[in-house]
Amino acid sequence: MRRKRSLQLARLRWRLGSALAAPVYALYTRRLRSRVRARPLPHHVALILDGNRRWANLVGLQEPGAGHRRGADKLDELLVWCAGLGIAELTVWALSSENLSRPQDEVSELLSILAQKLSALPGRAPHGRLPPRIRVFGRIDALPAELAETAHAVQALTADNDGLVLNVALGYSGHDELVDATRKLVASLAADRVPATEMAGHIDAAAIERHLYTADHSDPDLIVRTSGEMRLSGFLPWQSSHSEFYFTDVYWPAFRELDFLRAVRTYQQRERRFGL
């Protein structure tokens, strides 16, 4: 009982504090946005959207999928922030392969939320800007049929859009991507009738890159992970070799424009060495 009261009090303080801080937050956000716009911006930002369930527990939401639904809604705000800054490409990790091993009721709700969000995204044109071009990558055809079909349909529907490029990683694992790229590369060499004894000589970094899920897309300049976890968990292992990383304690559903701007500002303050 004591623990329950303490948790309720913490939630009340959090809500009250958020309401009181809103005017100060808005002023600081405007100032920081102006400063960030004045400096070189990342071309491509990637985010690991983490902390949905922990946020739901913190604010007292008990229904299955409540945190995931709030997290899905937050993506609309993220698109607005990126478009407002002029960021050209955005990648979000929305579902990992490991997520599919969670309890069945949670997985079913999560998959339903993802399908609904994907279906709605083609109509999202932030503040009158051009609608995004959406690309979904991962082991899409291993996903439940409804979600896989939605992913393919959304990509086809937005293929000719000229807005921000939005990449959505679904059923994604970095290990799977490297395995699949290797298989595709070997298969292409076999199709070209390259003898097995000569295949090794045809394999280099450029050949592997051409068979990654992200072929023909830029590597992320900045990778952001929410929720306080300080690891990539297998996200874009090849593409992140020269990325800058930013980790924040904020859970994804509570992630604000101010938090995003702080991540970009930190990127701007770093000297990129690209392995040198």
C-alpha cells in the first residue's frame, strides 16, 4: 500500500511539474530551435524508439498497448520536428525481431498499432510540406500478413513522394541484415556464373553494401536512443560505423522537441572524424 501511494504521488508531481514548466519549456524550445537551425544539420537522423511500456507504467496506464499507442502518435511530432529543421532522411526502429517473442496479447496489440500507424503515415504532410516517402526494411515477409501487406502497400503508395524520406525498421535485426546481405551477394555471384573458387575475390565492402536493406540510402549521421539504455542492441551495425550517438533517459512517449533539439545540438558540437 505504501509503495502504491508513493507511486501515485510521484505521478502527481510529474504531471504538476510538467504543467508548471510548460511556458518556460516553450520559450527555451524556440530559442534552441533558432540556434540549431543556424548551424550545420545532420542529413540523416535515426532513432531507437525505446521505453513505451515503462512510460505507460509511470503514468498509470494499465491497458495493453497504451504505451505503444502513445509512442506511435509521437512519430507524427517527430516528422514535424525533422521537416521543420530541413532534415532530409529519418530512420526509426519501430519493431525488432526480439519484440515478437513477448507475450502474445502484447504482441498482437503492438502489431495492430503498427499497421494502423503505417496506414496513416502517407497522409502526414508536416505543416503543408511535401508528404514523406516511406520505406520499410527488415524481414518484412516474416511478419504477420496484415502488417507485411500494409508495409508493401505504403511503400508503393509513397514511392513518388518528394518529401522527407522516412525509413521504418520492422522485424529488424542487425544480425539478420548481415546474414541476408551475404546470402543475396552469394546468390547474385552464382547467378552471374562466378565459380565458387573465385567468389571470395568478388566480395568487398561495396559489394556487401549493395545488398543491405538500406542500399542506395545514406548512413545515419546521428543515432538517438531514448529510455536510458546506452547501447545500439544490433541497430544498423554496418551503417553506424561513423555515426554520432546520443543517449537520453527520456522514455520515447515523453520525448519532446526540446529533447530532440538537444540531441541535434550535441551532434553539432562534435568534431566528426569518420574513423580518422
